[in-house]
Amino acid sequence: MAAALAQPPRSSSKTESYVDNKRKDDIRQANIVAAQAVADAVRTSLGPKGMDKMISTASAEVIITNDGATILNKMEVLQPAAKMLVELSKSQDIVAGDGTTTVVVIAGALLKQCLTLLTNGIHPTVISDSLHKAAQKAVEVLTAMAVPVELSDRESLIKSASTSLNSKVVSQYSTLLAPLAVDAVLSVVDPAKPDLVDLRDVKIVKKLGGTVDDTELVKGLVFDKKVSHSAGGLTRVENAKIGVIQFQISPPKTDIEQSIVVSDYTQMDRILKEERNYILGIIKKIKATGCNALLIQKSILRDAVTDLSLHYLAKAKILVVKDVERDEIEFITKTLNCLPIANIEHFREEKLGRADCVEEVSLGDGGKIVKITGIKDMGRTTTVLVRGSNQLVIDEAERSLHDALCVIRCLVSKRFLIAGGGAPEIELSRQLGAWAKVLQGMESYCVRSFAEALEVIPYTLAENAGLNPITIVTELRNRHAQGEINAGINVRKGQITNILEENVIQPLLVSTSAITLATECVRMILKIDDIITYGYLPVIRTGSIARIIIALLAMCRSVVYTFPHYDVTRLRLVVRVAYALLQSETVLRIFGKKETSGFLKVVERMLMALNDSNDELSMDGFEQQILKGF
């Protein structure tokens, strides 16, 4: 991928050469290897030609995605240093919303270079400080390369969103989703705070049916439900006065369990009459304000609205949408520019929202939604209705749209663009490599390693596109050495072109935050020289023999079933490998003699069961034998 790191001269000086003790060296190396494994897991998903991952959760949910943050969030990572890369991806998602795979891949490449530097005897602190300086220099170079952009330049914004969407499963819909993302973000920008965008003001509503082509931007509110009504109830109201209520239109319920003994039918009639009068009293107060549409918050204590209530509301010509989620109330009231009403006694006309139309809309596939449009004095919010043929497509479309929205948000807060396609990383590598030559001592080697690590991005883009990565990276170096700073990989044409002319652009903030966050994470991992377990981990390590059995059986099952067909020979091999590993000095040093002997006892029992069995032993039968033995 990159030129091999030149071996720095070994120095007898204690300040330049560092030899760690064995345990600290093992811990640091284990952390780096574990973190690299996480980076390698998502590396194949980088770029427009990257592969997708199918994730099967414990609840049998299936997710198909190539979004780095989603993949890592669903991974069950136990090693503490590897978890740091999962958190790194989350941090990038919060800061920039895009580049979640890039940041992890860069961190993995930096760790690989750090491992070489440590092997060559350079102190972790020297490496850490040098990486920090290199990252600062990289941000300066990127800023100098960036091109300013104005929010009025809608075409450039759409190109940026398209670049983000081109690497997604729904990339074929980028011509629809990119302009939609731009319009959605620009519609919620507050002129009083032009550099801030709160994406909570953009609500994404998912509705199964149709295709992603049916996705639309709605200037108003959309509810993924039908209007609640009895026979003859309203499904459309014009010139609507809308009340958002947090109380129930149903008979009151006592705080404690009580039973009422009724001795004759007249008492029953009186109870029912009182309930009707109670409900009618509420509806009359609502109607007196001119309200003709109600949004009722979902209640967990009792029915928010009963069939009897719906009957009287229909007679009063009031449209009802019930079971509105509690966490949606803030968005709804901000959009309608109204106030939520918690008690019927506080129901006032001035607390109502106003809109031209509230209607139930039938979709072509038989589904129904409720739309509120033409809102008077509407707050700075917007709604996106996402459609799709199945839940997997809808979920991935939502994730892709979120990334596109985040890209535009980045451009609102920091209005600069840079090229994509690996061009900035190669230019950074070239300039940092030149800068390293003027530095002195170990710092020069560390900065050079940082520069080489950045080449992992164009290398991976080429590799995932089926190109020759060595040839591509070498040609990129030559082009950039000749002054073509925007030369990048055009994965569609399979060659190197001016990537700006191909409209492959991305926000400056995505690249700068990826380099900064990756460097911070690597520096933290480098400075860890021991792992001290506390709380949860000791319970697992020093727990009962049953915990050990369950853990080992789970390991056997997971390894064996990674192959297409079950094979008892393969199971024997897995158990023998586990037995050999448990006898190593490293395991003994990490777990201690007592815990290791417990593991060995279980594995010996496993080996006996396998040796005494024939080739028809099933995995379930094997597990039963082991558990029965203890």
C-alpha cells in the first residue's frame, strides 16, 4: 500500500530508545490488534463500491447496511480497546454525521503504523505527541485546499449530498434524496442563528409500501396512522383549529382498584348516564373554542379516547387522531405554533394551532396516513415521508437520508467543500511526507508513518472497486506530485480523474473531524499499558463453573456454525485449539491459575465426550453431554 517504514537507527540513548516490560508490551499489542480487527471488519464497506453487511440481531431482526456507525453499533465488541473504535464511530456520527467508516479505517491504519514504531523502540509518548502535531498540520493543509460554498449555491449542496448517498444501498435514488435533503435542511435554518441546524426539526416518518421513489418532503405534519372515527366520522377538515391534548376523553379511573356493586338496572343506568355526561361535558368545552381537530397523546393509564367518545366527537364534527407518542408532542407543537393542553380546564382558543387542511390520505397500496398542511405561522420544521417496498429498504433509506442531512448540516456550520475520491488523503500524505523531512529525530519517523497511514483511504477505495490498489495509489502520488491536488479515484470509470469535475465533493468538516477524532482515539490506545478489571469482568472471570461451560459452549457453537454445514470433526478441532490456547503462558498470565484450571477442566470434559462419540454426534447432543457431566 505504502512505502515500507524506514528502520530508524537504534540508539543507545535512553531518551530515544524505549524497551517496555513484557506485560505492558503485551497489553498494548493486544489493544492495537483488537482495534485493528474492528477496523478491518468495516473496511470493505468503504466507498461507492463497498460491500454491504447483513446483521442478524438477537431478536431475529435483520439489517442490511454499509453504514459504519450502524454496523459497529450492532457488533458485540467485548475487548475494551476495540470498544473505543465503536465509540469513535459514534463520535464521528454526532460531529459530522458522515465518514463513520472512514474514521475507523484511518484509526486502524494509524494503529498499524504505531505497532511498527513501538517495535522499533520509540516511546509511546513520543509517538502520541508526534501524531497530535501531524493531525494539526493535516487540518491546516485540508483547510488550505477547501473551496468556500454559499447556501444559495443549491447545486453544490446537492452534489455534496449525492456523494454521501452514492456509497449507500439506496444510491440509485440519490437524484431524489439529495435535493430532498438540501431542501429539508435549508427550510429549518433560522436566520437568527445561520450557522446552527437542529436535525430534530426534520422529522422522518416511515410508511411501508410503494418504492423509495415515492419519498416526499411535506411542509407540515404527517402521521403514520389513520383518523380515529366511528361510522360517519370526519376524515377531512378545512380551516382547521387543532388542539394537542394530553388528557383523556374517557370515563375517569380511580387511583386504586375498586369495585362497584350494582343491585338493580336503575343504578347501572345512572352510572352509564354519568359517564356519558362526563364525556359530553369535555366535548362541549372543546367545541366551544371552535376546535375541529384533536391530536390526542397516547395514555398508558387508560384509554385516551373510547368508542363512545369518538361517537360524540363525530357528532360534534371534530376530527380525531389518537395515540400520538409522547416524544412527538414537542415537534408537533413547534410545527403548529401552539401549546399542549394537559387539562380540559386549560383548553383555550389561543392554545390552538391553525391549518388549511387536516385530512386522511389513502396511499396507492392501501395504506393510510394523516397530513396536516397549510399551517399558519408554522415553526421552522419539516417532515419527510419515506416509502419503501419492505422494512429493510425503508430503514436503510432512513439511515442514508440521515447521513445526507448531516452533510448539509456540516456545510451550514462550516461552509467549505473539498474533493472526495481519496484526493485529500493523498495530498495530505504528500505534504506531510515533505514536512517530515525537515523534522528532527523520532518525530520525523512518526510524522512519516502518519502520512503513510492516510493512504489507506485511496488504497481501500481502489481495492473495493476491484482495481489494482498499488497501481492506483502510485499513479495518484505521481499526479499530486505534479500539482494535480484534485486528482482522485473515479470508481465508476475505474481510473484517476479530476474528482471535482466529476462532482465528487464532501464537506471539509467530515474530513477534518475524521482525522482529528481518529488521532485522538489512537493516542488514547497508545497510552494504555495495563487493563484493570472491575465490576462486571471479574464476575465473569471468577464466576461459577456453569458460567465457564456456557461461555465455552457458546464459543464452540458460534465457530462451528460459521461454516455452511455442521461437522463433528470441525468441532473436535475447535475444542483442541481451545485446549492448546488455555495451556499458553499468555492465558495463564491474564486469567490466573485458578480460572485457567477451571477452563481446562471443562475443555478436558469436552475432549473426552468427543473422543468417546461417533461422527453422528450433533451439537445439541454434545452440549447435553457436557452439561450432564457437571
